[in-house]
Amino acid sequence: MPDDFERMWSDLAPVGRSATSGGYFRQPFTAPERELADWFREQARARGLALDSDATGNLVAWWDPDGGIVPDVLAVDPPDSVSQRQGLSRTGGVLTGSHLDSVLDGGAYDGPLGVVSALAAVDELRERGVVPARPIGVSVFVEEEGSRFGLACLGSRLASGAIEWEKARGLRDRDGVAFEEVVEGGGPGLLDGVEMFVELHVEQGRDLVDRGAAVGVASEIWPHGRYRFDFRGEANHAGTTRMEDRVDPMLTYAMTALAANKQARLAGERATFGRVEVTPNGTNAVPSQVLAWLDARCSSEAALGELVETVTRQATERAERDGTAVEVTAESVSDAVTFDPALAARIAADHESGDWPVIPTAAGHDAGILAAQGIPTAMLFVRNPTGVSHSPAETASIPDCLAGVHALAETLERLAT
Ligand SMILES: [Zn+2]
């Protein structure tokens, strides 16, 4: 008997958990995240699923009902060579899964809930004797959060061809380590034959709480982007430099953060400065440079462009007054994603419990990348009582998680039989 949902969940709970905050530090290609990847391989093996992977470290565990018994060669570790993939049918495949990495001091559910639920949903279908007409794969994409190399959904972007290896290889983490130093390579291939993707995810808001529903279906993802603001001034002594003589980029930054917040509030959009690097970062020095990253998300691409343009203009005007300089670089911009409406409707309607609500989200996901690459894609959300995410306060009840597993199993049954 494979581990059930609660057993799997409690096994993962201590991995990468901070004793002080209770949050999770599961950065890509660090020990906790690698431990989770090993755990996933083990779970796949325990279920006789055929493990497939690519040079970036993305994983898919296939249940191929046609193949019946998994060839031994696929059940050994590491099962990563192309020759070992031969004989594995992925044609018409229905993929489900999520990611195992976290943001810095994130919650337990963002990512792992989708992976654990996918394994448990496969178990439920097998226990019910369901024989799918299509292979079902459980996926784990690496570096979904972009918490290490700065580009969200890097693993799924490479696997789906949304970004080329030549562009990704030189990305660097905060310590200057290049992406190509930690992975062997990247490119399409892993998703060949995949015809549909369904990602289950903890909701990162309170929509389902307000609607009194345990499970919902995604309609769209708002367009979003990350922008680096480089504020330059002059380092100087905090005591001897008169206030009127300073060229202080911190002031320009501070006004920009306030302006971004105000613009987003007025327009009903989202703008966040959540990361700052100050040089020289000394208590007794006027800084010479402030690097700050704006995360912006809006209901349309036009609104996103307008918001960033307005914040940039206000930053530039303030820089003129402060005698500082500001340069803005778009590090990544993702267009709006509308999930296949017919697929969402097919998944959401006609359940014993009634129809599941169809709701939008302002959070990015691997599902958005695959959808943009032309793979019909859907998402299921599980209620999060706090509505909080990317924080230790993120949560979901066990009954709601089990409702999510059941919803995913039902969905896979609809799509794969
Ligand atoms: Zn996530």
C-alpha cells in the first residue's frame, strides 16, 4: 500500500522548515529541495510509476495503463537517459502536478500540495479500479518560484520551450552562481505527447472562503512582471553630511515604493516592493545605491503597462529632485493567461457537491506557462482559510485537502477515460 495523503503530508512537514518562523526554505537545488525530489522519486517507485526527467531536473512519474507493468529499466534510479524512455508511452498524456520549491520563508502548501494530491489522486483512481485510456503523469517542475535565479517557472519554461537554454544558462543567483553550474542543461522533450495539464494548488487568496467552497477552478491568471529599479546616489557620512547636501537614493526609492502602492490601490491592481539591496548597507552611511524589485500584477496587459509606466515616471521625477538617478529594467513579464474555457467548464460542472466556482488568480503558475505554450490547461484551487500565501501563515484543512484530492481524481477520470 502506498502512503496515503496524510502520511505523505506529515513526511514532508519537517523538510526545510525553519525552527524560528515555522516557514519553509526550500530553494531550488539546495539540500531541502533535493530531499523532496528524492522523496518524490521514492514515492513514484513505490507506486510502480515510470520516472522520467530532463537535464534541468524536472520530473514526471507516468502511470501508463497500456504498459501495465513498468519496465524494470524505468524503475531504477536514475532513470534519466533517453534510451530508458523508449517504450514509455506518453501519447495523449494527461499531466498533473506542481512544484516542490518554496519562496524564502514560504508556506507548506504552495507547490507540495499539488504534488502530494496528484499522487493520492492516482491512488484513488487505482483503488476504484479506474483504467484510464490515456497515460497519466505526475509532474514536478523545478524553480517555480524564481526564488533563486530570479525567473519564475524556469523549469516549466525550459521543458515547454518557452525559454531557450542559451537565455537561461547565464542566470545567476544572489551569490553569483550561474544556473548552468547547478543543472546540466535544458530544453523541450519531457512534455512530448502531453495533451493536457491540470495543476492543483492552494488558493492564494480568500475567494473560496468567501464563497464557502472547498474547491474551485481557475479561469485566468493576471499578467504580471518583475522590474529592477536601480537608484544611484552618493555614499557619504551620516553625521557630517548636511541634510541639504545629500544625494540619497534611499529617499527616491522610498517615494517610489509609496507611489507604487498608491497607484495600485487606486486602480485595484497589485504592486509590491519586496526585495531591496542597499550599498554599502551601513547604519552610519548615506547609501550610494539602492536596488529594489517591483512585482506588479494587473487585470490586463494594458493596465500593467500603464501602472509600471506611471511608477517609473514618478520615480524619475523624484530622482530629479533628489539629484539621484534611476534606471528600470524589466526582468520578466508574463502575459495574461486565459485557461481553456471549455476545459474549465467541463471540469467545474455537474458534481454531486454542485458546480465548483470558476475564479481568477493574480498568482503565476507552471500551468500558466504550459497554457501559453498551447497545452490545454486547467487549475484546481483548494480553500486557504487565512488567504495568506508566500508566508508561514498559508494553510489548508485536512478535510479540504482530501476534497481536493477527490476533485483531482474526478477531474483526471473525466479527462483520461
Ligand atoms: Zn506555487
